[in-house]
Amino acid sequence: MRISIIDLGTNTFNLLVAEISADKQINILHRSKYPVKLGEGGINQNYITDEAQERAHLAFVEMKEIINSYQTVKTFGFATSAIRTANNGIDFVKQIRRDFDIDIQVISGNREAELIYYGTREAVGLDDEVVAILDIGGGSNEIIIANSEKIFWKKSYPLGMTRLLEQFQPSDPIKMDEIKEIEMFLKDKLSDLIEALNKYTVNKLIGSSGSFSTLRQVILAEEKTETLSDQTHYNIKLEDFNSLHQRFLDSTLEERTQMEGMDSARVHLMVIASVFINFLVKESELSILFQSAYALKEGALFDYLKTLSQSENLISSDK
């Protein structure tokens, strides 16, 4: 059985096509991403602009062609922060349904955090150690404190990078007083998170999704290392992050565009994302950083597989 999953993020849409075998093995057939920038220009006004909707429409044209080419039997769409907070978000979802015959589920921040946890747990191979999982989005950030067996604490913050960028509009390059202003804002908004990190004595931070993937790509490009694309997680040394963080702070948008390994869809967000990560490291006991290659869409895939297995077990027991 082939299924497709679409993650409608605030900055990027992601498509995953997978095949599930009779013995419940997963084979990823296709991955693609689309820099839709759905939140640009209207996210802090709780509105999806006409321009953003046009970019989304074009992305769906391409995604629908790919989905059809793989002859998938089910398509699951998950809408996150930009759509769930937009006054015209439901209208947007209805339009996608009319134009492409794809149902989009607008999920809560808590549900988003759960799916991110399922994906990251598989990518990294969690054990008994309690870790923090961070997904840096354009509209929201999901933080999960968990181990392989249990989620101890989770929260979705409407503090995504597109929101922060449009709120603070930092200089190019960013100035020290602007960094301090952002950090003071984060200190106020994330006080409960810092308390939770200290309560559970967390020292490992696992980052999923785009910003951490960009960190990995830039570090590997600088080291002239193979992309290690088959590895589902990567240890980001703290000294490498600190060095790259300073480079981001000192750089202009044009200079970041020229960095090897830089994702063009995130070049405008990486400074503020790096400030966010650095803030968490400074304010807590975090000293080990990992990148997870899996996030929401993979989590949704594993969650569907679990549901499928449970249904089949239920049918077997009824017999």
C-alpha cells in the first residue's frame, strides 16, 4: 500500500510518499519540499495573503502530480501554525479540497508535538535518557521532554521564526542590542520551558525539521564531509554550533546565501533560529545537540502504521 503525507508548514510544505509492505515494513519512495512561505506578510495579523495562497496553489499542483504518479491510495495532509491561527485558514483548507481533492487536517499544537516526537524517536533511537526535542517552525515551536517510553512535558509556542522575524525586523547584519531584545522577549515567553528543562535535568537537545537540518548541511559542507544522507540523526558538536552561530550573527543575507550547504528556503530565518537555539543552550544545562532527519511527516507515517497494526490485531482477535 502506498500513502502520501503532506506537512503544510508555515515556511515550507513537505511531501513524503511511502510504501507499506504486507509485513509492515516502510519504504520511502519520495521526498520533496516547497518554499511556500505561507506565513510571509500576514502571520502576525492572523491572515494568509493572496500571494502566499498562490504559492501554495502552485506547490499543490506539483505535489498532486507526484502523488498521482505513485498511485497512492491515501493522502494525509496536516496543517500547522500559519493555517490554524489564520482567520481565513479554514477557507484556505476548503479551497485545497475543492481544487485538488485532498483533505487537510488542521492539527493542534499538542498533536503537532506528538507527531514530531514519534518521528524523532524513530530517527534517533531514544532510550531511557530524558531528552528535549525541539522543532523550530515558521509559525510555532514545539518542545517535547521525553524518553523512548513516555512524553513527560510538551508545549507548542506561537514563536516561530517567521513570526519573530516580522515582529522584530532585525538589521542586516543583526545588531547586538537587537539580539538582546529578542533574548529578553524569549526569556519572558519561555520561562516555563526553562523550568521544565531544569526539573527533568535535560542536557541533550534534539532538533528536528529545517533549521537543524541546515546547521548539519553547513557544518558538513565546511568540513568537506559526505552528506551522510542515509543517516537519520547527526551529532552537532557544541563548538561547531557556537562557531556557526557567530558566523550567522556577523553575516548579511547575501553572505548567508553564498554559504555552502545553506538551504535557500531558510537563509532569511537562520539568524533568528540560531539566536533561539543559543538562548536555550545558555539558559539551561543543554550541552549536547543532535539533529533528527525525521519530524512531523515521518511521525505521522509511524503513527498511521501503529493504527493500522492495532486495527488488524483487533480484527484478528474478533475472529
